Amino acid sequence: MNKNLLSIGEFSKIANVHIKSLRYYDKIGVLKPMYVDPATNYRYYSYQQLGILDAISTCIDVGIPLKDFDQFMSEDKTTIYYDKLLKQGKMLAEKKIERIRSNINKIEYYQNKIEHSNQYQNKSIEIIKKEKYLYTIPLNQEISNHKFYNLFITIENKALNAGHQLGYELGKLYIYDKTTLNKYAYIELTKVNKQNNENVIYIPKLKYLSKSVKTTSIDNAQEEFKDLFNKDYKKYVFETELWDSNLQVREYDYELSCSLENK
């Protein structure tokens, strides 16, 4: 045996890696000992293998499965393709960052919803809704809440298949234009695939009169907003769920909003 080799305990201390981890790496074939004593079955490693261990740690840090580690080494285990390893690691790290940002955006969206719901104190309020794009499916008949939420699975799948990026707002949209009424279920889009914009509706930035209601009331919008419906202009009526800091899981309040005349 080469006297320059390190016992598994010595190698573990120098590398700051648990012995159990080294045994696991040996078992799955990503870091075999340089020598195994046939009499004692003790494992021995070389200083050069610290580079392999560093590459393994990089894989773990960026989320590359160790079962895929072989693709970053030559067949004789003497060369590590670090450029390939780091490119793969960077790609996975960037995807992880995207997921984290998406989660933060989702948290902030619901925090804003809770803050927004606190504005309602049994009164109507005027709010400004920014311009947005919606992916829609026509509502040709009245459906139960259960079927309505199942419908959103269809909407999400269709929007994703069309190459759009989804937001978090979803609900019902009724568009009143003279004698025409069009009803939709929708989900907001954060990015539109302009090559495939079928079923996408653009909503301009508008001011709305909004109120909190205990049950779904969009079909009674003309009663809820009598004064507005006495005026002749194109109206967008939205209904979405309201969130407050103590959300009731069995029933939700809703936000019902009707666009004001754009003077």
C-alpha cells in the first residue's frame, strides 16, 4: 500500500465530510477509495481525490443528483469536466432562484389581498385597477362553485399550453356593452405569448366601484350598482375572492367591482 494514502478517518477530517457520506459515495460509485485493504477491508484515499470530493459537494449544493455525477467524469475517473459541471449547476441554481422569486411574488400577492380587504368596512370604495391581460373561457351557463373551481384547472392548463405565464388572480368577468353581455371565467397573465393570443382579453387601466359581498353576486351586478347601470357606457364587472387575516375556510367573502365611466 502507498504510504501517501489517507485512511477514511483522516480523509474525512481533511475534507470535513462525514465517514458515512464517504461510504455512501463509494456505494453509489461516485468516489471509490484509491485502495481497499483486502485483509481489513479498510478504505484509503489520496490527496488528489479531494478534487473529486469538491466536485461532489458542488453537485449537492446546486441540486445535481449524485446518480448523474458520472456524466461529469471521464470513464477512467481521472478527469472531472468542471466546465460542464458548473454550467449545469448554474442552470439549476437559476431555476431555483426563479422558483424562490415566484414564491415571494405569490406571498406578496396574498399579503396585498389581505391589506386590500381591510379597506372594506361595510362600505363601497373606489379603486384603480392597472391594465392587465386575462386568459378567459366563456361562461355560457350558471355553474356551481365546485364546478367553477374545476374549470380553473382547465383554464390554467390551456393558458400554459398556449405559452402564457400565469399570475395569481382568478375570478369571473362580465362585460356589458350596450345590449350585449359576455361572461367569462379568467386567470390573470403576467406574460402573453403574442403568437397565440386566442382567448386573451386586454383590460385597460380603469377606476372601479368595489364592495365586499357575502355570496357570489355578479349575476346581480345591475342591482348592486344601480346608479352605474343607469349610465350608458361599456362596463367591466369583476368578482374575485376576498382574503382577510382570518380566512374562513368554509365560505369566502367576494369582491364585486364595476368599472366607472371613463371620462
